[in-house]
Amino acid sequence: MEKQILVVDDSPTIRSSVSFCLRNAGYKVQEAKDGQDALDQLEEMKKNGEMPVLILTDINMPVMDGLTFISKVKETSFKYLPILVLTTESEKDVIAKGKKAGAAGWLIKPFHPEQLLWAIKKLIFTTAR
Ligand SMILES: [Mg+2]
């Protein structure tokens, strides 16, 4: 079965370039445009009995930002999913907050496909049940 990844970013350009890279690597991709949209989609996936293997999220987004989104995910049945952050945010404080909220990894944009795929593979492998 294809491994599914939820990609959360408010930029359609980032979403499509990241999705392109992930689909090329054989992953099934679902896209969300902000934290709230992503939570709604996770709820929908739960209803359909789907379980992504990883969440890739941006930090700076309207409606619900990435830090809030990460802490909300940790209150759901998806709390054990690895969450990888892909952001322009390189402030140590923000990274610390993200890690505290439950982010498993942190990549700074612009993303390099090989680096992204390696980080994803490593996180999925580490958290495989
Ligand atoms: Mg953004």
C-alpha cells in the first residue's frame, strides 16, 4: 500500500512542488492549506480508516499556524505520527517551541528534494510500528 503524507502549507507553489517531489518518490500525497484545514482532513481520514505515515507542515500560515496545529495534533489519535516542519523560520526560539509542541524534525526552506526525502524516510523508519 502507498504511504500517505499530509502536506500542510499556505503557499500553493510550495504545496505543488513538495507534492511533486513526494509523488515522484512513490508517496501518496494529501494537501491542506492551513492548520485548521489539515485538522479537518485528518478527521475525514479517520472516518475513512486512513492513516498517513507522516505530516509535513509549514509554520507561518493564516487561520491556524503550524505551532498551534502541531499541539492540536498531539491531542488527537494522530499524536504518534511523526511531524516534520518545512519552514522559512530559522529562529532558535521558534524551533524550540516547535520541538516542544512535538515536531520531530525541522527543515528550512528552500527545500532540497534529496534532503527532504531522506528526512521523511528516516522519520517514518524511526517511528514505524
Ligand atoms: Mg507559509
